[in-house]
Amino acid sequence: AQSVTQLGSHVSVSEGALVLLRCNYSSSVPPYLFWYVQYPNQGLQLLLKYTSAATLVKGINGFEAEFKKSETSFHLTKPSAHMSDAAEYFCAVSTSGTYKYIFGTGTRLKVLA
Amino acid sequence: DTGVSQDPRHKITKRGQNVTFRCDPISEHNRLYWYRQTLGQGPEFLTYFQNEAQLEKSRLLSDRFSAERPKGSFSTLEIQRTEQGDSAMYLCASSAGLAGVNIQYFGAGTRLSVL
């Protein structure tokens, strides 16, 4: 069975500062990993995905994430936060042959002016 | 490609009433998923279809819940005898069903409030 843990339900950063959102996963088989963003009253938008190719994955809006098998982590980063990044971010895991996603509980990012 | 659309966006109902939600997936996608998201939580898997076949149901999906995808296109999720605990955002997603990684595209959701 797979699971996802997102440390920090709320993260605040200043505009222009580094964004780091943490995700740790558990999976008995090689995982596929995803980061989604959710703006208020909207659905989830895919930011980036890890599919066992490059361990450093670049996504939209300047976000990237690094898959670290030894740490079972897939943390999301962005060098410089923008006010428009304020949203809720979800990490999810899936595996080959299982179609459902298992999501973490989410991290709400607040960007301070 | 108009994305995944869900209708209605909001539904307010009284306890004990039945409600039905509709999801229209991306047109070429043969897999369709339903998730439920409660306040402060991530989406939780409810069920999924490949074409018209319902291939997996979560234990979260009680007997009061039923989902259909009659012609392998749109899907409906019905909740009978709604309870206050059913209040949540119901999200639909679809994917192309290709081999390997399965990327799901989400609709904006239907927010259900049970009074």
C-alpha cells in the first residue's frame, strides 16, 4: 500500500523567498509521484510529475522537485515566491498498474508581501 | 479539449434528500475517477471506471453512493438519503488510459452542503 505525508499544513514565505514544501512517500514498489496545486474553489492542476526518468523534475510556474529514493522524499521547491503562488499544494503517489492516486493532506502556502 | 467539466458546481440539500452530480471527462479519455475532498484534507479516492466498467470502489463508497458511466463517456455520482457527513467537495478526474504513468486531469468539483 502507498501513503503520502506532507509535513506542515501551513507554510508562509515572503515574496521573493525560497519555497520548500515537503512530501514523503511510502511505497513497496517504484512509485509515480505528482504535485498538484489547488486555488480556491477550483480543481487540481498538475504542477509536475516523477515517472522514474530524471530525478530532478521541472514543472510549470518555476517549480521543481527532486526524487530521493534513499529519503523517500519528493519535496517541491521554487527559488523565488510570487504572490500568485498562494494556494494549496498536494503531493500524490501512484504506481504502475494501480490507477488511483493517494494524496497527502496538503500544504497551504501563504506568500507575504 | 475543453477539460473535465462538472455540474453543478454547488449543491445545497436537506438531510435525507437524494443528489446527483455529473462529470464530463476529456473526450478521448477512457478512464474516469471520483474523489471526495473534505475541509483540510486531500482528495480521497472513491471509484474509477475504464470505459463503462466500474473497476474499483473504495470502502468509503457506502451503499448510499452509486456511480455510473453508461456509455463510457459522462459519469454520474448519486448519493441517496444524504447525511451531514456527506458535505464535501466531489472531484472528478479523467486520464487517457495509456500504458505507464497515469496522469489525471481534474474538474473544478461539485461542492455539496447537506443541511
